Amino acid sequence: MTATADLYDERGEELQSVGLQFQNLGGNIRFSGRVRTVKCFEDNALVKSILATPGGGAVLVIDGDGSHRTALMGDMIAESAVQNGWSGVIIHGLIRDRVEVAKLSLGVKALGSNPRKSAKTGAGEADIEVSIDGVVFRPGAMVFADEDGILVER
């Protein structure tokens, strides 16, 4: 994958850049794919169900409203994502099991970690436009992530 800095140099304002600083928590630091989305708050049942379906190299962008109170993904859900062919997960929220997640062949960017589990009611929405740090993620757009940050097609 082309580095995001070089990609931005090539494509410029065709791409939006996320200014919010995410941590690299997965085994793959560089990843890209078509955007799929989930909007949920402290409830990961929808995240779990989507990552249990074939990903086809997509990246699941999860808008958890930046909550630091619960984790939206742990090692078992991340392992399911690997088994189902997802390229990565970007979480505007937290994960848990960060040592185990770091061993997986999956791109994971999140704000950090918290061992507390989230609710499991299934509240949330999937495959809708979400906005993180003023950047809009549309289902089907390409997203690119690496050590420098996250870019997404306008």
C-alpha cells in the first residue's frame, strides 16, 4: 500500500485527512479497503454481528462517539474479523485485549483501550454515513490508514 503521505501528495483534496490521533493497535499498521460503517454507543452487538460476515477486504469504521467507558471490540471479535476477510477496523472508541489484538493480521486503529465490556443489546445503525472529527465516512468509499494517519475519499 502507498503511504498515506504519498497518497495525499498524489490526490490532494480528493481525500479527507482525520486529524484526531488514533493508536495503532492491530498487527497490520498499514491497511486499506472499502468503508463499511457502524454507529453505536457503548454497545458492540452490531459490531460483532457485522465482523462475523464476509468482509471482502473492507474496513469497518465504528463511530462510538469517542467513549472511553467501554470497549467496542476485543480479541474474539477481532479474530472473527480476520477469519472473515476484513482488512481493518477504525474505532472512534476503545478496544480491549490489546496484547492479543496486536498479534492478529488485522489493521486496528482506536483511541485506546479499556478492559470493561460494552452492552450487548444491538443498539446502533449500520452502513450509514458517519462523521469522525469532521471527516465523513461514506459506505463504499476507500479508506487508507498507516503510521501517519487516516485518509478517506470524499
